[in-house]
Amino acid sequence: MSRSPRRPRPGYPALPLLLLFVGAVLLGFGVWQSGQSLRAAGWPVATGTVTRSQAVPAGRLAERRGWRPEVQYTYRADGLTYRGERLNFFRLNTTSLRGARRILERYPVGQPVAVHYDPRRPSRSVLQVGLGLSWPLWLLGAASLTLGGAVWWAGRGGERWGGQGWLPR
């Protein structure tokens, strides 16, 4: 008498799929942001002047207020005066006022700054260029993809090692 093949129990592949999706989005955004920032490193540089430098409230995280450093500056490009606000390509919300102020120490009002501006659109500018803060996105994206792939793999083939497979084959 032959036994019918054991069928895997229906499962919930939402967790690995969600992890894979989130990982792909984070990694994609990290790659995009890094590309923007590295491209800006090759833009022309103008000398600008900081006109405003302050920490502004930026939401809450676990009952703690987040703070974002905000810097405004003016610069001249192609004979015109522009105003910029972009510190870097990654909007940073620090978890402490002290952390935001530490960043702002480099940008007191009235100080000259090197402004990288887009030669095709001189109104688009940034102060900090390079990979900077994009590495956490790369790291979180890769970790989420790895974890999602591991959970998916374990769900598909766990029976071979004594576990219960939960994804349909």
C-alpha cells in the first residue's frame, strides 16, 4: 500500500515577500541616493554664504522628538544669485537636539561654504557630497533581502531537515 505524497501545509508567505520587497526598496533607494550624491561631487563648486542655520522639530520616534538640521545658503552661478537648502541627499532626522546642533556647528550664519550646483539646473545645489549617510540604506536593504531570502528558503525546503514546509511547491 503506497502512501500519497505529503502535501505541504498552506502557509503565509507574506513575511518573506514583505522582507524581500522592503529590502529591494531600501537597496534601490540607497543606490539612487548614492548615485545622486556621487554625481554632485563632479558638479561645479561656487562659494556661498550661510544665511540660516537651525535645528527644527522633525516628528517623533518612540516618544522622543526628532530634530533635523536645517541650513539655508545663497550662492552665485552663471551671474545669478540662488538660494539653497539641501545639506545632503539624505534627509537626516537625528534623534537628539544635540546631534542636530553638532552638525550645525560646521555651518554658522555668515560663514562661507562650498556649494555644489547642477550645471544644467543651477538652482539645484547641495553642500555635502559623497556616499555619506547612504550606507545604512545599503546595509538595511541587504540585511532585509538576506533575511527575506532565508525565510523564503526555509519555508520552501525546511521539510528536508525535519521541519515543516509552509510554502506551496
